[in-house]
Amino acid sequence: MGNRLGRLLWGIVWAVLFRPSPRPLHLWRNALLRLFGARLHRTSRVFSSARVWAPWNLVMGPHATISEHVDVYNVEPITLGARAAVSQYCFLCAASHDHEDPALPLISAPISIGDDAWVAADVFVGPGVQIGAGTVVGARSSVFGSLPPWVVAKGTPARPAGPRRLPGRSPA
């Protein structure tokens, strides 16, 4: 009952105070998320049109960003590392249903997005996925399995297409 009540109260706060907040008021939205148990660095940014299902299951490092119209279905914890970016229209989905069981029970697993990773526009990330540090997931990809660090991945299902190289920085 506590989870349902928390989600009901959060839904009201999201609709009345979070969603209508002006674009630059990241500190205000962070305060609202923290009020409901989110663990956010003070420099984290969550845009007002992002939908966070359970703030108490959200962890964001320094300068991590959840952009506009991102759906964060965090039945289990979703963690973004330092400087991780989730672009517009992504769906981070930490739960699904077991299609092999006729009762279709809910199954869930946490999602982790590493430091310096970038999840580009309109990407689906499924339950239990770990995206390695520095990895870039190309737009409109679907990630069903974990991805190693410092690669560029794309497609459905997303697969590494090659290493990510940055000027003056080599993969660890």
C-alpha cells in the first residue's frame, strides 16, 4: 500500500508542481524528486516533461541529465553516472512481463548507465541493462543486453559498432 500511496502523491506533485515548472528550474525539480527519495547530485538535471515513475528508485551523479519527454519506468533502481545523458523521447524500462508464464507476472531488474555515457534520442533500454562508461547508444536503438564501456552501439537489438574515440582521451 505504501508504494501505491507514494506513486499517487508523486503523480499529484508531478502534475501540479514538477511538470509546469519553467525549463531553467532544475534545482526546484531536483528538490521535488529528493522529497520523494531520489538521490541526485546537486548538478543533475531532469527536464520538466520527463516522467519518473518512482523517484525513490532514481540515482543520478554529477552533471547527469534526463532530457525532455524521457519515460523513466523505474520499478527497480535506475542509476545514471557522472555526466551521463539520456536524450529526448527515450524509454528506460526496468520492468516487463514474463511471456513464458501464462499468468504474465511482472519481472524487474535495475538499469545502470555509466559515467560519460550518452543514450541518444528515442532509445529503448530494457530491464537489467548495464550501459558501460563512455558508451554511446545511437538514436532509435533498442538495448536488451548490457553494453561494454567506450563503444558506439546501434540497432535493434543494439550491438557495438566500434570503439568510441575522443580527442585527447583513450578508452580505459
